[in-house]
Amino acid sequence: MRSKGLIFSIAVLLLGSTIVFSQTADEKKAVKELNGGNAKIRLEAIQKLAGSGTESSCSALIDRLAGEKDNYLRIQIIEALTVYQSTGALYAVLNGFNDNNSSVRQAAAINLGYFSSENIIVPKLEEVINRQGAENVKFSAVNALGRFKGSVAVSALERILSGTGSNEKMRIQAAVSLKKIGTKETKNILKNHANDKNPEIRKIANMVDKEAVKGKK
């Protein structure tokens, strides 16, 4: 009986080793395809490495992002890096703001909202919003601020909403993001804009006020 148990244990161990080897082999193959295949093959490799979750896969995606010529694939790599939530992945996505393509920069803004490092990300998003640049990037940056609930993000949104020189589209999105955060602080900020010159902002502020009254009943 013991010999049978031992044989079974060895079989399990061998099976486990085969699975690990297969996963490693698949990852190596994906890295090779990421750096040498055509656009379709590289896209499939990005998707495989995003699902891998290993540090080596993350490093491979970061390295490829720096050298990838296809705009669409750079966007896909940025999206894939949000899975990892590592410091390296975060800074690779932040570096996306230096890309020549506005859609890639927009992808960086959108996906930064899925990282948790608010104190690092928010100042960069606000910098992007305040400098001259593509409207789609700035709009997505304001929207991304609404994914954070800390005081750093709330203060940034309040500055955008209250800024006299702010683009009205950005001010409206700042109000939407504040409403999405939904804390007592953000509700009070919005209530202060109940008589805002912009009708859309007034509408959002009054919605918050009505919800507060309804909640008391």
C-alpha cells in the first residue's frame, strides 16, 4: 500500500512539474512572439502575457512598450500593464504621456485611474490637464481623477471646477467626477456650485442637493 501511495505522490509531483514547465514554455514563446511576430501575433502575445501575471511577463511588456511602433499595440500594452499594479508598470504607463500619439496618451490617462498610487498619479494627471494638449487626453485625465477618493484627487478636481480659466468641458467633467466620488466633502463642493454660471454644473450640483434631501426623509 505504501509503494502505491509513493508512486501516486511521485506521479502528482511529475504532473505538477510538467504544468509549470508548460507555463514557462508558453511564456517564453509569447515573449518571443511579442518581439518578433507581425502585428496580429504581437497582439496575441500581449494578451497572453497580460494573463500570465508574472514579473518576467510584466518586464517584457514594459520593454516592448518602449520599442513598439504600432499605436494600437502600444495602447494594448498600456491596458495590459494595469493588471500588474507594480511600480515598474505604473511608471511605464505614466511615460505614455510622452508619446507622440494622442490616443496613446489618452490610454495612459484612462488606465492610470486603475492604479492605486494616488499621490504619484494625481499630480501628473493635473499637470496634463493644465498644459496645452489634446482635449481627449485632458478630458480622460479629469475623468480618471474621479476614480480616486483621497484628498489629493478631490483638491485637484475642486481646482479645475473653480478655475476661472478652465475649459467649460473640463469643469463639467470635474463636477461629474466629484459626484462619482460621492463623499461628504465632494457633495459640499458641488453644493457650492448650485448657482454656477454653467447650466450643466448647476444641474449636477442640484442633483446632489436633491439626493441629500431625499436621503433625510
